[in-house]
Amino acid sequence: MKRTAFYVIAVTIVAAIGGLIFGFDTAIVAGATRYMKEQFSLNSLQEGWAVSVVLIGCMFGAGLAGPVSDRIGRRRFMLISAVLFFVSAIGCAIPRNITEFVIFRFIGGLGIGSAAVLSPLYIAEIAPARVRGALVSVNQMAIVTGILLAYFVNWVFAGAGPSNWRYMYATGAIPSVLFFLLLLRVPESPRWLVKRGREEEAGRVLARVNTAEIAAREIHGIKETLALEKGSFSELFQPGFRRPLFIAVVLAVFQQITGINAILYYAPRIFESAGFTRLSAIGQSTIVGFTNMIFTVVAIVLADRVGRRPLLLVATGGMGFSLVLLGAAFKSPFLPPSALLFIILLYIAFFASAMGPLVWVVMAEIFPIRMRGAAMGIATLILWLADFAVTLTFPVISDRLSSSAAFWIYAVMCALDLVFMIFYLPETKGKTLEEIERHWLKEMN
């Protein structure tokens, strides 16, 4: 049993390295942008474009990863994403102008978007039901670890001269190579193997994850569920499956428009506007990343004990409250910068303990087997579209209105998200993927 647990954890960690690079690549821009802005003489709209263009790549990557991985396999497409990460890391370190930088950031976005779909999807398809929430949350743990690592790299190279931002991006090549090499050692998703008629291979993988007896039952359950599906893309829009698609898409949008990446991507900018020096602002960002990582552990511990729904409800309410305070803090001339840091950390703590990891968990759980990759791709593509909108508009809203206005808008989004979850979000704790799917199939009859 210990050997089985070790195997599951090891495979999960390898898949989650895609999440680590995802976090690193999206957050490294936080410390680099201010220096790039000066070197390339960017205005606020150009700054927003330089930061957000990666998200256009993410949309394409997410859109391709689902349907293509349904054809060629989850593992094979993750190998492709590792190559994209490496090319982007090197390319972003050596551009002669902002156009070249934008091209390589777009390529990085392709890798990020595909990893965002496939890492949690792969983990969900290989993990035992009893610990699936915790194991999929490990991917979010890897993402926030990548974010923290990016902030740390930013801080290390902050004083390295005018080319410091180039070193920041170049370090992303290291985990990309590691990801590629380790992926060569992990198996294909057992559920994908069953779907392709390779039951013997799937049985060997599932036997290493559980026991041979449980593996046989799981294969039988997967085949039964597959027999109930038509396997056409249009099936996602039929009454039974339309609801999980709707839930996943709305959760994906709210995860972004409640402001998390405005804070993560522009943390140094926010701290500078609050009175911190540039070097100090980058240091404060590292504290934000560390808090993000610590409270993701809370989600991992509680996801399969308390459940997805109650954690998401409490966290969303806490995020909204924190954003109201944050907007007020920017309006108050009496609060010291340390008070603003505390409020941001409070917001991050609530987000990391549920909204960050558990949205990915729910998205990876609720779709039918045949179309899981494609459906996850749709939801993730829309997530990146929402992320792009927030990332592009935050500097403009802050400069033309105020940071307070931006944070209060995000607080309103938290309130709407809370209402949505109260009325629409089901609990999936402890259910196998096939049990969840059969629940939706019953709604069609």
C-alpha cells in the first residue's frame, strides 16, 4: 500500500511540474515588466499588452490541448508543452525589441495554456477518488510554488543591472528541461487508454495506483460509462452535460475577474503606488507568493474532508471582504503601507485556500470521459480570456480611475460569484469520476 501511495504521489508531482512552470512563467513578468517598460519606453497600454499577450497564447494552448490530447494522449501533449516552455524562456531572454518579446511570450502562452488543461486533467484521471481533490490541488500548489519562485528570482536579479529582466526569463528554461525528462518516465492516463481500447495497459496503471481488484472494477465502470456516451462534441450541449459545462465556464471566469492576477502580475506596481521603493516592492511580492503557497496547503488538507462547495463559499466571501478593505486602504491617507500589505495577504490567503485550487479540481472532475479533454479546453480557454481582460485593463483602470475603483469592481464580482455558487455548485467530494458523470446522465433522462 505504501508503494502504491508513493507511485501516485510521484506521478502527481511530475504532472504538477507543468503547473509550476505555468506559475513561474505567468508571474516572472511581475518583476521584469518595470525594467522592460523603461528599456523599451512603453506606455501603460503597451505595458498591459506586454504582460497580457501570454494569455492570448494560453487561450490557443487551452483550445488545442483538450481535443488534441483526446486524440494523441495527455502525456504526449504535455511533452509538447515542455518544449514550448523551453523555447519561450530562451526567446524572452534575448529579444532586441518588444515585438520579438511578444512573439516568444505568445509561444510561452501556448505551453501554459496546454499545461493548465492537462496537468490537473491527467492527475484527476489517474488519482483514486478518495484523495482526488487533494492530488489535483497539488497542481495548484505547484502553480503557487512557481509564482513564489518567480518572485524570488525577480528579487535576486533586481539589482543586476539594466539586463536583469533577461536573466529572470532565462531561468525558466531549467524547470522546462526537468519537466520534459521526467514526463518520459510516467504512464499515459488510464482513462484515456480505456477510451482508446488499450485496457491491458490501463489495468497495469490502475493496479499501481490502487489494487488489482479495484483496478478491474474501475475499468468496468469506465467502460460502462463510455457505453452511455455518444462521444460527439455536441453532447456537451445537451441538457445533462450542458449544466457541468456552464458551471465550469462560470467558475473559470469568476476565478479571474475577482482580481487575483491583477494582484499577482502587478504586485510590485501596487506596492510602489502604496509608497514602497521598487526593490522593497519586489520583496513584498515575495511575501505575497509565500502566503499563496502556504494557504494552498489548507486547500490540499481540507478539499477531501470538508468538501469543495463549503470551502469555495467561505473563501469567496472572504475575498470580497478583503477587496472592499483594499479599495478603502488606497483611499485612506492615514494607513501605513504595512496595513495595505496585510490586507493583500488576507485576500491571497482566502483565494489560495479554495478559489485557486478547487476551481481546477471541479473543472477536472465534472465532464464526461470521451469529451473531458475538449470540455476542459473550452473552460480553460474562457478562463484565459477572462484573465486577459483583467490583466490588460488593470493598468488602464488604475491610471485613469484609481486602484480603489479596480478593487471595488473585483469585490462586486466576488458577490456575484457567491450567489452563483449558492444556487448552482454541486458537491463532488468522494465520488468517482464515473459516479459524477452518471449523475449528469440521469438528468438527461
